[in-house]
Amino acid sequence: MNAKHIMLVEDEPQIRNGLTYFLSDEGFKVTALEDGKKAYEKALEIYGSGGRIDLLITDIEMPLFKGTELLAVLSKHNIRL
């Protein structure tokens, strides 16, 4: 059975690393990124290669793209999370 894929976007390294450890330990595939712009680029890459993201966990206040801005730009590219 394939592990569910979670994209985690958090600019605080301790929170990002802790959540990545916990979620990976629970059997999830985790793609962890530190800002919304990198998350946007990675999501396009994943979906462009036929992959999928089952769940997005994002901080709201981050540099570059805020969490709400990330959701809006992904939606414009028909990436529904």
C-alpha cells in the first residue's frame, strides 16, 4: 500500500523538522518546505510528473507566499488539495 503524501509548509525549522519526523514515523510520505514559493514550485513539479499530494499542512504567515496565497495560486493551476 502506498503511503499518503503530505506537503508540509512551515518557515520555523524546529516546527517543520518536528512535524516531519512525527508524520514520517507514522508512515506518511512528507515533502517539507520552508516557504510558500518553494511549495508552489514543488507542487507543480509533483503534479507535472503525475504525482499527487493527499494533504497540505501550511503555516499562514510565511515569507514570500502566505499560506492563503499558496492555496490561491495552486487553485489557479487546478491543483486541489
